[in-house]
Amino acid sequence: MSNVCILTDSTAQFTQSNFRGRERVHVIPFSIQTDPQPVENPLFSHASLPRRLVPPSQQDFTRFYNQLSSEYDSILVITLSSLFNPALDHARAASAQHSNHAAVEVVDSQTTAVGLGMLVQLAAGVASAGASLTEIEQRLRILLPHLYMLFCLPELTHLARAGYMSHAQALAGEMMSMLPIFTIEEGQLVPLEKARTARHLLEVFQDFIGEFESPAHIALVRGHGGLRTAPLRQFVQETFPGTPFSEHTLQPHLAALLGPHSVSLVVMEKLE
């Protein structure tokens, strides 16, 4: 039987606390740096110290590979989207130089948060059933096109600090006092539309969910701001009574990456 473990990063959020194969999952942590100069955000009328997500280094990944090689034959690395952070590059560079006996395969999840957590849960379950590293990777590649995620990112300066847009673009977007919504397509962050209010944002989420025929799981990740989600929960229960709907609090690493007021919606399609 194949002995495979899953190495993911600390932006992953799981929909279950004790999923099948949980003991095979290991987490390499990010760190958070706080810049000394506060930033005024026109949306939230206060100054805050900007926080930057720092990925594990190539050396950190090498250390994890060496440690896990003493227990496992194969290591499957699933990181957050390379769009958001260079962690994937560091993981691949470390795997290219890894000389221990364990085989290492690195997969770009093209997502993060609960989306990443869903992929890890699937991989861990398949691994615990005895699947090989190649078989688990193939299952993930099949699932990736069936995992959808929307991001509402009112604090665009966080994307600017991540290098995805200029600070001038971010400040201009924030001053419009709108709620920009993005989706991920083939690993790229694509603008979808702008919501006027929190209520309009939930309507956009409802319309998006309504396009699916048979979702396997729907999840919402909420930051600060008191978003009232009861109408969305009721919509899901009435439209897809057999589909699990879970709500999660935005964890600190994602708050540093996307902004503490960001909201994300994840839909996983049911596979045959």
C-alpha cells in the first residue's frame, strides 16, 4: 500500500475538523509582517498598520521534506494559488533539490481558504484508501475545474502589496466605495462586477450559486463587518436541500493577504 502524506500551507481552511486521512495532513506555516506606517482606508475610516503575508522559504520546504521523508514514501504538496503568493515557487525549487528517498509532487491549487481545504480533504481521503501519489494527483486535476470561488475584496491595497495591481489603482478603487468582486479563472484573478451594498453582494452570490445544477458543497468565508448571511443560507437550503452549506471566519493569514473585510464564496460541483 502506498504511503503518501499531504503538505499544505496555513491559508487552508477545512470544512470538517476530523476528515478521513486527517493524520496524513501536515501544514507549513506562513508568517505575518507588520509594516511600521499606518494606512488610511477610505472605506473603513480608520488607520491600520498594514500586514503582509510572508511565505515559507525554499529552506523551510526543504526542512519539511526531510522530516516527512523519514515517515512517508511520497509527499504531495498543495499550496494556495501561485497568483497570490510565491509559496508554490519555493515548494517547487525545494522539490527539485530534494535528495531524500521520498518522492515529492507539487500542485498549484489555483485557490485558497476553504477551496484549498476541500482539495486537501479529498487528497487525504484518497491517500488513506491506499491510492498512489500519481492517482491522487490525477484526482485533484479532475476536481480543479469543478471548484469555483468568488472574492469580494473591498481593501484593494492588500492586492497592491501582493504585487497584483499598482497602489494608485488600489486607492482609486477603494475611493469609489464599492465592493469589487473577483473570480479565479485558470489561476488568474478576474474582475466580475462591483456590488453597491452588502445586500447587493449577497444577491450576486445567490445568482452565482443558482447557475449550478448539483453542487456538492457551498461555503462562505467572512471577514469583519457583520455581513448578514441568513438570507444566503436560506436560499441554499431551499434551492439545494441536500447540499451542505458551511460558514467560516476569515483566518489571520488570509486577512493579511486579502484584507480583514474580505468575503469569499466557494462552490464545489458534484462529480460523477
